[in-house]
Amino acid sequence: MKTKFPQVLITVLVASLISTLHAQDPSIDRLLSKLPPLEKIAKPPLHQAVQPADPAAKDPLVRQIIQSALTRNLPQAMNLSRKLAERYPHSAGAQTLRGYFAIDMKQYAEASAALHSAIAIQPRLALAHFGLALIEGKQNRFAAAMPHLQRVIEIDPKTAGAYYALSDCALRTGRKQEGVEFAKKATALAPQNVYMWIQLARAEKSLGHTDATLNAMAKGADVAPDSAPMLAAIGFSYINLDRIPQAIPPLRRAAQLLPRDYLVQSQLGFCLQANGQVDSGISYLRKGASLNPSYGPVWEHLGLAYQKKGNHREAIGAFEKATQVMPTAPRPWQHLADEYRVAGRGADADRAATRAQQLGGGAIKVAKKKS
């Protein structure tokens, strides 16, 4: 049973990750949580349900059912599958189709009855066993789903989707090491599937394995080299680990793919200026600021970059903007105080320094991580 993963699902993941980036929370936990629902990733294609030897194989209803499913007319697909199952009571395929559309319609009792009927007719029908796992998973009974998934891989040990689902269920039931092992098996069976690597990253992250998490994310980026959110996730993770040089290559590629994303542009600029590439950093920081002038950290990092260049007037302007956008953040006020002193504006420097102290910034050091 081979499972194909349509491009539309990658689009779903990309869109959800981009929305997370714009929420200004680049933590890897949030990014890794934005996977599509399990059944969209691992559910096998239903056209395999009715095999050539099945009694219902040549009935025109089968084609009509699949067409209804493709057009997302689920009520019609449900009604047609019921009709097919009534017409062919000894067809495992007809019962399986009925079961899956009942799952889609949240008719879990009917779905379970239909899939158990299919298994009674054809005990080694992996698609039906997988459907029973979906029923349990849909109702958040993840431990109960696992025996059905184990049965799937007993029937077909090369079903990567079942290992993916087992990993997900294991994590949800607190069996983290098992989650890692199942995910590793999924990546071994489907190394070109980006979702398998993301699941492995989630599993490794649950155990606190930072390098293994990033390695899995990097593998995912290799598989989906044009996935800007994946690249951004890797870059942001390196920033949070204070491994700035390693953040630059994935963020540079992400910036090419997302030229209008202020957070990616800003964070790439921060990394470049922090790594000594000040002029290039200023270019990206200015672009980030133009895309979203209300994003405070970009003004602070732009001020620091100008400070490194000795462009004190520009640094003052950037730090002033940072204090306007983030009036309760102590660090921009302290930077501004430092620049006022360089410019000979002692009274302004004292006021800014006092404000920094009031906000809890009495001993501020320039941070390398984003605010």
C-alpha cells in the first residue's frame, strides 16, 4: 500500500507556517506544531479500496463515488457508497469506501461497522485497519489507534504512513522514545517525503535533542528546498540557540523565496550584522523595517548596525524609532542613551538612561538573540 502526498498538502503546511511567522513567534515548537491533520498526511488513496477481483469493481458507482470525493461532495459520496455497499454486501471494497466517507461525515459508529465488515470479508485489508485507527484518532483515543496501526504494518511493513501515524500517537500518549523510533522508520521508508522529517523533528524535540531536531529539519529542507517556512524554521532555531553563522544560509534562501516577509528579512539582517557583514545586514534590516515599520526589534538591530559603522546620527534615529515602537523595552533606551552621549547630548542621554533603569535595564548588554 503506497501512499501519495499531493502538492496541495505541502501548500497547507507552507501557509500555516507562514501565518506562524507573521505572529512573531519563531519558536520551533510552534513551527513544528503546524502540520495538517494526520488523516490528510497518512490516509491512503481510496481508489485502492476496490481491487479488480472485488465484486463491486466494475460497477459505475465506484467511479461516481471517487469523482464525488475529488470534488469534495462528501454527502453525495456517502450516499453513493451506502448504495454500493447495499448492492454488494460481500464486497470488502464497498464497505471500506462506506467506512471512510462515514469517517469524513463524523458518523463514527457507521464507519466502524462498515470497516469491521470489510475486515470480516478480507482480514488482511490494510486500508480498513488504517480506517479503524483514524476513527480512534479522530476521537483523541490515540492509544486505542495504535493496535490498528500495528496491524497495518504487520500486513505491509513498508507503509510509511502507518509509521508516521504511530509516531504521532506515541508522542500524544507520552511514549516519546517510541515516537522517535517510529518516525525514524517512516523517514527510512519515505526519505523524499517532507512530512516524515518534520515528524522526526517533532519527536526529537520532545526529548530535548536539539541537534537531532535541527538535523531532521535540515533533511526536510533538502527534500523541499523551496519551502521557505522550513528554511525559516531552521534559521530561527539557530538564532534561538545563539548559533548565528549557521542561521545565515537557510535564512538567505528563505529571504529569496519570501521577499515580502518582514520577519525573515529582518532576522537575516540581524544575523549578517551580528556576524560582521554589516553593510549587507543594514540592507536587509532596512527592507524589513520598510515592510513592517511597527516591528520593534528591526529598529534596534538597525541601530546597532549603524553604531558599528560609526553612523551615529542614523543610529540615534533607529534607536528612537525602537523606543517609540517598544516603549517598555529597556535595551533600546540604553542604546539610545549611549548614542546621545556620543553626540554630546548629555541631558537627553541621562533621561534615556533613567528610563532604561526604570524598566529594569540597569546592566544591559547587547543581546545576540532577537527580542
